[in-house]
Amino acid sequence: MNELVFEITQEGDGGFCAECLTESIITQADTWDELRRHVREAVQGYFFDQPERAQVPIRLHLVRDEVLVA
């Protein structure tokens, strides 16, 4: 595993939701800085019995869905 990629979506209330694309890791937060901390904690918790796997790079991929009226 080279890195863990999280797809980040911004919720309607302004918060963020992060979902890993390759593992069953999901977390959320109210701010971007808080989300970064929560993602690190979630990865460490998910791999608590495999600390070497918790040391891989984490990529946060922000997905923004916007609808425009022409």
C-alpha cells in the first residue's frame, strides 16, 4: 500500500466527511483542520494492531459538486 486516499465532501452545514477509498475508514469534522486530525486518528485506530501500516502517506481529495444555472 503506497498511500491511503480519502474522498472529502463538504456537507450542507459546512462540515466535512472523509471516506477512505480502499479501507473501511470514515470520519467527519466541522473544520478542515479538525478533519485532518480526525483522519489521522481514524487511520491509527483502524490499524491499531499493525502500526507500520498506519505510517503510510494519506491523501485528502476534496470533491466539490456544484450546480450552475446557465
